[in-house]
Amino acid sequence: MAAHKKPEPIDLGAIFRSEMTVIASQGYPTEIFEVTEEIAEHQELFARLISHRVPFSDVERAFELTLTPGAAEKVVVTFD
């Protein structure tokens, strides 16, 4: 989940050069409570969305994955 309180500039040139696909979404603060039960019940389906799990001790690798086009779908940093 990410939230921004102010507009941020977007480098459209970088998006075009990397042939990145941008998908926008919007959520609401109470939404998580509406879907938590379904996520828990079908966790094996949602787990397939995660391409990489990286321990916090290697958080720099997580950033590298997210900043490399095509390297990862969804990166989760874990705190074991």
C-alpha cells in the first residue's frame, strides 16, 4: 500500500524509454477490513501475486528488483 499527500512529478520520458506499463488504482482506508476475510480464506491465490520475498537485511536487493524493469512483479520485504 502506498499513499501520497501531495502530487509528485512523473518522468514520462523514462516511462517511454523503458516501455513501462503504468496502472493506476485507488483504495479507501476502510477497504482492507472488507476484504481481509477473503484474503485469509484464499491466501494461496493471493500468494501467487508475489514474485519475490526479500528479508529486511537485504532490503537494497528489494529496491534493485523494483527499479529494474521486468525483474519482478510484486516484491515483499519480510521481517523475520
